[in-house]
Amino acid sequence: MGKITGFIEIERRDRPYVPVPERIKFYKEFIRPLPEEEMGKQAARCMDCGIPFCQTGCPVNNIIPDWNDLVYHGSWREALAVLHSTNNFPEFTGRVCPAPCEAACVLNINDNPVTIKSIEQAIVDRGYAEGWVVPQIPHRKTGKRVAVVGSGPAGMACAQQLARAGHDVTLFEKNDRIGGLLRYGIPDFKMEKHLIDRRIEQMTLEGVTFRPNAHVGVTIAAKELLGQFDAIALTGGSEKPRDLPVTGRELDGIHFAMDFLPLQNKRVAGDKVDNPLVATGKHVVVIGGGDTGSDCIGTSIRQGAASVVNFELMPQPPEHENKPLTWPYWPLKMRTSSSHEEGAERDFAVTTKRFEGNGGKVQSLTACHVEWVKDEKGGMKMKEVPGTEFTIPAQLVLLAMGYVHPVHEGLIEQLGVAKDARGNVKASTDGPGCYATSVAKVFAAGDMRRGQSLVVWAIREGRQCAREVDAFLMGASELPR
């Protein structure tokens, strides 16, 4: 814990943002760190709550009270060691995780949780500035070869853990750069990509071999890996997007979010992008109210969209959750992202009815409001509200409605692994043979196994999968789970 009376004496203070008029002019991160002295004060607010619900709220089970106490006492290097003991990449989670740990904090009962996410980022950023983050090179090599397919946070965590156990690890990535959705799904204004690059440098020295431009199941036959490696970990994403099959869907200008977001990331990286898909001067409609929709909004505004409207199918949630009912679990409540604050118009309980266009290009969107009512079986179903139909201009429509399951064609079909009822790769996380698929020596973790989820869940599953692969190869494992 921090200071015994810290939570009484010290007010919560979090990192400030660069003002909207300034930050929409660039693509770099716009959250400004707090001074070291202030971070120590914020860490002092961590109270002696008896049961640290923050740890159970955190999927990677960060030992949050311990590193808060260490920061409060100025022991930053020790805090970094504790942080890295459960989380391979706190610089990622400290930037893009929604912080379920803060929702679970006891002080959140009064809407005043410890600034856990900010302290986490401050620790690892300080570690890099001081040169404390160094490769952990294994003392011995096992001679075992492991292929990890998919280089998002699950794949990177799995590969790093296996390399530190002494295995020869090759990480395959279909894109031209390593990082998965961290690289090409999350905009640079939320997480700059040099953060990935410096982890790649560390992991290379630890023994990981990176293979970008290697699309297993397309340019490389999946069965080749079965013959060349002692174990395979499938850590790709859940990339089959949810579509919107309404009249006019075929019109030009209607795109999935992941057809749009990676292009700007490539431009920021200095690549020449021939695809002209940009929001400049257009009336943009983003369908989907989650993180991906928010990323589309922020990117569209920076590209100079004429207007940005965001529709969400579900009703508008309450401003404040029912604490006695939900705490310490993740609450359903109204959330306004930094991108929403930059100028998007939001509307809830809206369903799209049709698109209309001119010359094959979308020009307008017609929608109506809906209400959710219980059917005869007690389930919720959508019902149109009479008289609420409306039409708005739409020259670029971005579909950010989530993902249904991983892409089956290619890798999954060629390996023949069993799938669960939702279409994900089937692998249990309980009992013997955790993370093992139906195919011998093939394991699965992350979004490809659990469906679309958070970066913290990806890192957790990558670490746990690495332990199971290590135990499979060696008979036992000393890797943390």
C-alpha cells in the first residue's frame, strides 16, 4: 500500500490531454505525463483495502499495490521489476487498456480510483529512460523449435516467454511489420509505433526470429510448420468483421474499419499509400460505438472530414453505474473517448435501413431509432420506433461493429483444428492440456481462441500459452502463468 492516509489527503489527478484544437493537427500521442513527484503522490493514494480487487480486475493480475507502494517510496526500478513479473508490455497496456483495474479499485466506490494506468505507464517509461529494460537472455538453449503465428500482443508475449525459456522461436506475421493490431489497428495518436520497435529489438537479442510478410496458410502452407517445428502457437486475431447487409451496401465508399485505419498508420510510418481512402472533406458516418469506432472518428477528424457522425445500435447507457450492483466488475455506463470529444456527433439506439448513392458512390444513409423489448422467451429483441426514420449525408461510411471470429480460410482450414460454437479455435484454459487444440502440438491463444478482446487478455493468454507449450516440450515449466 502507499501512504496510510493518502487516499484522504490527496485528490486524484490524472494525465492531461493536449487541447483539442492542437492535437487534431497531428498523429502523435497527446497525453502528457505527470511529474515524478506527482506520480508518487498518486501512488500514495493506494489504500490498505485488505483485498486488492484491482488485481482480480486486471486480466494479467498485475501486483498493483506493491508497485504503487514502491513508486510512493521512490523505488522505481524495483517497481519496474514487479510490473514486468506479470506483464511483458506495460507500455502497451498503460496506453490502450481501458483499465478494468481502476473500475475494480475500492476507491472507485466514490468515483475516485487510484490512477493505476498512469502509474503503470510512468514506471515503464521511466525504466526505458534509465536504461533498466534490458534483454533477458536464456542461460541455456533447449534445442526445441516453436512457431508462433500472429505478432499481436498475444503472439509477442508468447514468443518472448518461450525464448526466455531457451526455445528457438520464430514469430510469423502476414503484414510487412510486426505488431498486429497494435501496429495497424490502433492509431499513432493513441500509441506510437516506436514502442513496438524497441520491444522487437529486445526480443531479437533474447533469441526470437521475426518473419514479417509471411502469411501462414497463404504464402506458407500451414502443414510446412507442422513438419519444421516441435510446437505451434496460433495467436492471430479475430479478423472476420461483422457486416451490415442492407440495401445499398455494395456502393463505393462503404468500408470496414480495418480497410481504413491501417492506411493512415502506414502514412504516418512514411510508406507510400496508393489507396485514396481518406475522410478529407467528406461527411463521415461511423457505425459502431466501441474502441474501433472511436479510432475511426479520431482519424477522420485529423484527415479533415467535413463532419463525423457516430451511430450505436444499443441504447445510451447511464452516466453513472449502479455501484452496489456492479462494483468491482466492469460497469456499463456512458463513456466518452478522447476522439468523441474532438467533434463527433453521437446517437444511440439507431439502426441503418439503407444506403443511397449516385454514380455508384454512397451519398446518404437512412436510419431510424429502435427500442429493445423482451420477446416471449425473455430475450431482448430490436423494434423500430415509428416515425423516427431520418436521412443524413454520408460520403464515407465506416463499419466498426466488431468481429465475429477469426478468418477460417487458409491457416485454420489447412490445420484442421476444431472450432467452438462461435467459430473460434477451440482450446480450453482449464485442466491438463490448457491452450492445446484438437491437433497434436498445436496450441491457440488470444483473440483467435477467445474472440475479440482487450490487449490485457491477449498478453495474459500469450503468457499462459507459452507456459503450456514449454511444459509440453520439456515435461514441466518454470515459466510464470
